[in-house]
Amino acid sequence: MGVVGLAKNCGKTTTLNALIGAAAGRKIAIGITSGGRDGELCDAITGLPKPPINVPRGALIAMADFTIGRTSCQLEIVQRLGIHTTAGEIVIARARSSGQVEVIGCNRASDLVRAISQMQKLGAELTLVDGAAGRTFLASPDVVGAFVLAAGATLDTDARGIAEATRMAVHIFTLPPPSPAAASRARPAMESGTSLLNRAGGRVEALPWPTLLGREQRLVSMLDPGDLGLVCARAVGDGLLAALTSWLARRRPDSPAFTVVATDPSKIAAGDRTVQAFESAGGELRVLRKAHVVAVTANPSSPSGETLDPAGLVIEISKQVEEMPVFDIAAELSASGGVMR
């Protein structure tokens, strides 16, 4: 399970600690790692204080060996993975006592998958991954099977804005798949790294470029009014969706929907406003494999010291993401569908 913060200081480490505590209380053997750097006393970028990661005795941690000596618990290295980062080699350590740790983990998806697999082989029944801000690869279902999204007051100045940002994040994480026929065409193309244009009349045209980055306008110049969509083998960025939005605005209102298909949510590298504009213009975003979001947590406090009403924030977010529960862990509140639980 991954914990993904929608921005810095949204409370994902607090969420991670709650999951660790719940698993330990149920005697579930856990593994812990990070898609970046977490658990340090102060944020390496902002300088703001951060909560440490609390680990129980027996937990496995995949971490850079540089941080082994920066813990309050006794750790035993049980396996070296041969994965090297700027903070040293990634090792799997077992906590011989409970305490607090700083975790610098893998910064590539393939390495993170390998670290998780090794912890599972060593006995971890549940692996928890702290997703550092900006590490979009954690949104891939190849890396983790389920997600908790952490939202907070650092996203906006009022509860409605935070709720809207959370709704968009859930929307992108859980985009639906294309039609079975479109998926069957898209899958082999993506596996070979080839992007496709779905032309009118069911024709398919392979694009000659390994990436569409920097070629957005050339792509749009190739489009015909009746074209049905695009299979994007790489990332779907702001530039691509913005160019397509401008093209969609020039089409006839009765034109067919234009669908952009990506591999999974980790490949959607466009901002909320760009996605909203594209969809409002008649575009559709689809993914071959969506992520499984199971809950949202809310942090009503911002780094500036301002605090929103905790109950009001939880309820507002839950109105926007009716399909899942919303928690404020520190205030011990939860809501679903706009109703406090």
C-alpha cells in the first residue's frame, strides 16, 4: 500500500504512522520503505519540522545505509540489494527494537518494485510505501496495489478548494479504461513504446516519434476532424493536453469524443486545470490500468500556521469523493458521503 501526499505537509507521514500502528496492533508483519526521503526531523527542502516514522520491533525497512546510524532503534541489516543512491546502497534492515527511523528509499520504480518484492520474500505481509512529493511513479499499480491519498490545507486556503483538488486527484488515479477494442489495440503498442492515432473509420496510424514531448503542435497539425483519439506510450503532459484542447475547441460540436489513452495514472503528468480544460472541451482521458484508492486523509493545518475546522474539512472532502472514507487521524474524525461517522 502506498501513501501519496498531494503536496508537501499534507500529513502523509502521520497517515503512514497510523497504518503502521494499526498493522502492528493486528500482529501483521510489515515492511516499510519510501519513494524518496522521509522521517527526517526537518524537511530537506522547506526546513519545516516533520514527524518521524515510528517502527515496531520486527519490522523490515528498505532504506539507504547512510541512514542506519540515524535511528533511535536497533537495526540489523539482513540483505543488501546492490541498488545505489546518493545516500548509499539500499539495504533491508530488521528492527530489533521499536523506535524511530529516517527512510531514504529507491528513486526509480523498478528499484522500488524489487525492494518491495525482497521484503515480501523475507516475511512482510503488508508493505507500506511513503510516497515523497513529486514521485509520480508511485501512482503506478505496478509498484503498489492500493493507495491512501493525503490532502491538506497546504493545497488551498479554504475547505472547498482542498476538496476540489482532492476530487481531481482521485479522478486521475481512478480514470476508467477504454473500450475493450481500444484496449486491445493500445496494449501491444504501449509495450513496444509506440504511440498511435485512432483515425476515423477505425484506421490506426503509428506515430514515428519515441515521445510526443516537443512535438505537440506537429501532432495536432496531423489531426482530422473525425479522428477518435490517441494512444500515448509515454507521459501525457500539459503541453499535449493543452494543444489538443485548442484543437477540440475548433471542431464541430457534433464531432465524436477524442480519447487519450495512457498506460496508468503515473503517466498523467498534467495539472488539474489542464485536465479539466481538456475534458470540458470534449476530450476523454483513459488508462489501461487504474490505481486502487481506498481512503483519503485530511490535514487541516498549513505550514503558515493557519488551521481550518477539522470536521468541516473532512465533511467537505467526503462530499467530493463519495465513494471512499475520509479521515482526520489527529482529530480522530471520519466522514463518508458528506456525513460524519
